[in-house]
Amino acid sequence: MKKNIVVIGFVGSQLDSGKGAGRWEKWRPTVGLTQHEDLVIDRIELLFNGQHGDLTELVKRDIASVSPQTEVNPRRLTMNDPWDFEQVYAALFDFAREYPFDPDNEEYWVHITTGTHVVQICLFLMTEARYFPGRLLQTAPPRRQGTGNPGSYALIDLDLSKYDQIAQRFTREQEEGVAFLKSGIATRNARFNAMIDEIERVALKSKAPMLLMGPTGAGKSFLARRVYELRRARHQLDGKFVEINCATLHGDGAGSTLFGHIKGAFTGAASDRPGLLRTAHKGLLFLDEIGELGLDEQAMLLKAVEEKRFLPVGSDNEVQSDFQLIAGTNRDLSKEVLAGRFREDLFARINLWTYELPGLTGRPEDIEPNIDYLLAEFGAENGQMVRFNKEARSRYMDFAMSSEARWAGNFRDLSASVQRMATLAEAGRITDSVVQEELRRLRRLWQHHTAVGDAGDDEIDLDVIVGEQAAQLDLFDAVQLKTVLAICRQSKSLSDAGRKLFAVSRSAKEKPNDADRLKKYLAKFGLEWQQLQTIR
């Protein structure tokens, strides 16, 4: 379907002016655009300030006489001085934010021939930054003036990668983008803030895949959606945000869910299914826990990412989908590659922009601003502002930032905790008694996170440590070995680890030798204490 052509530009106070019949012999850029026999302009958004209303109406009438099919919409902008950079930029910025752009049905040409030099510069920069989602239009007069010739025109595509970062010239806009990714939360962790700052720049400059790593509840899904919303606000995406947790995909249904299928592809396939990749066309696909994806699906995904085309299940005809990919994982994919559970070529493809989101315990200074954000969010949703009493806030923060606070679910735990306290708050005040009850609840929730949990036994990869022997272990033995290795990793010496592991049984022995018992246990798997230090 052919898109309507929409021109956005200023009326030229000198170039577009003219009186009497003689004005038709003069080259006037805006009017001339509608006089080309091979070009049909569907609409012109004619911008002007308060001084040129009469000229704008004259240009509108002249265009109607030569091109009645062209709609002209005069748009008055609030600015007193068209040579003042701040005024011009502010006026154009407000116009772009409010204008109902429709890139699916309309093609936008930004006319930079008319207007002051400041106007032309601002139009160029805002088109480069995608506030105007179109191409630059430049017009030129005929070689011989006075002939009524409409002159010539040229369209200029702006490839953002060829220019310096627009953010360097508009620091405030970049800061707004960073704040948007953080939902306005005044985070204090320097490492996290630097990471978000880079993600903002990458999100607006690159269409390449992005990999978000971090524990469950660290905010990977939330950040992926904010990246999508930021890019959509800048007219870089106009498709949907599509999210799926790959841990929920199993067997034949995995390929069908992602890549779609045709009718009759397998038993139960009563109709065609587009699949999530096609649903995400021109949008963003977030594959959470991508490490859970099967090897066959990984191969198909690689082709889809690199070539923008793939085969639906049961089909001999390829389909296309142009989407941006963000992947999330709580695993170390480099170890998964070594273990043969993740394709090396896919990992290389999605590992261009990799960011590790720290858990809540790694950002203790960000707990308080997140609490303030969650309370404000609760108040907005429920129509009542909620605050801590001074003593209650102090008690909760002391606990939240202490080593006793596990925050096993990271920000999900914090969000649930704040929501419970806000719900129980009387007259909008979280009291000390409410906090004390919440702390008791959190301690109960986290009581299973013992020293073994602290040791990080879930991070122990037996395939890497004991090789092929790992596949021959019963689940009982594998869990036991991972626990022992985790304790070893957090202990200072062989004897220290032995005392922790045999704390009960050693009391029944006259001369306990914990180090020797542990040494013999490790030897059954061909392991030595010195060797284990490399997995710290």
C-alpha cells in the first residue's frame, strides 16, 4: 500500500513571499513542491510564528489553486525570535511530542530549505534524533529565474551511525532517556548508573541484540520493556513488545510457539499459527531465560536473527520478521557453551551488548530510593499517600541493608514487602509495629536460605568440575557434591570446611579428623582441595 506523503516545514518569509501575478514567475520553495508533475504531496504541515500568518494563508491559497488534492495545515508555533536556538528547538520539540505521527501509513519529508538557519539546523538535528521520523527534503531553484519553473528537490536519508551522538549536543534529552529507563528512580549505585547510561545510548544507536544477565528478580524483564518504550517514543520501533520465558517452552511446542506452524504440521495443528517472532515484527522480542532454549530452537533463532527469515514448523516456505532481540538469563552462558548446552555461534551473536544486572544485595544504597518509588506507585494506584514513621523507617532500613536481609527474590521481594506494609498502614502511616511484623515475615520467608544457600551451590557446574563423571551421578549424589563444593568455596581451609560439614557427627568422635574425612570424600571424585580453589 502506497503511503501518503506529508511535508513538514516552515513558510519562507522571503522565499515564499510575493504579490500579484508576478509571484507565479518567482521560485517559491513551498508552492513549487506542489507544482512538480511527477510528485503528489498529500499534506503539508506549514509551520509559522505569529508574524507570518497572512503569508501562510496566501501560500495555502496558492497551493490550493495548483494542487487542490494537497491539504495544507497551518501550524502556529510559540516563538518570538526564529534566530534564538533555545526558542526554536523548544517549539519544535513540543510540536514533535504532540504530533500524531503514523509511520505505517504516512511518509514524512522534513523541508529544510525555508526558515532561518537556526530553524534549518534544529529541523536537521531533530530528524537525525528521530523526533521527526522521516527524511530531509531539500529544494533548489531552477537555473533560470522568472520562468515559473518549480525547481528541483532531493531527499536525504540520515544514517545515525555516520554522525556524532546527538546526546552530546542535547545532554538534557539523554538524561531524560536514562531517567526513563530507571522509571525516575534516583539510584545511587555508581556502577548501575553507568550501566544504564550506556544502555540508553546503545538502545538509541544500535539495533543489535542485547543480553541482560542477572539473578531472578533483578529487573531484566522490566528493563527490556523500558528499552522498548524508549525506542518506540523515538519512533525507532512501531511494532509490539513480545515477551516469553523460555523455561516454559518444551518439546515440539517450543518451535511452534516461537516460529509458528502451518495447518496440519502436527496432530492438533488445526490452523496456521504465526508464532512470536512474527508477532514481534518491527517491534522487540524479549526471550527471558534464553539458556533454557533447546539446541534446535537455538539454531533456528540464530538464522532468524541474522537473516530476518525462518521456516515455520511444517512449512517449506520461509517467512520474514524484522525484530530487535533482547535476551535474558540467570546463567553463565559461556559455561553453558563449554558444557554443550548452548550454541557457541548464537552466544557470539547475542553477546555484542551484554549487561549484568546486580541483585539487590549488590546495590544496598539503591534500596531506599526504590522504597520511595514503590510507595509513590502504591499511592498513585490506591489514591492515598503512604509514608513511614521516622522510627519505623529507621528500623526497616537498618534491616534491609544488613547482612541478615537475603533479598532472595531481589526487587520482587522488596516490592512485595513494601506493598504489604503499605496495605496494612493505618491512615497512610507505616508504624513501627507494622515494620516489626514485616521483618518477622521476611525472616520466615528466608529461613531456608542457610549458609549453604549463601555459598551459591546453584552456581556450581559439575560438568566443568568433574567432566563426564557428572552424567553418571544420581540426583542425590549430585546435589550432595554441589553442596560440599559450595561449602569448600566459602571456607578458608580444608579443616574449616570439614568442621562445617561434619559439625554434628564430629561430636561423637574422640579424635575427629574433619579434614581427612573431607579429603577422602573429594578423592572419590578425583578432586583435591588445591584444585577447588580455582572455582572460588
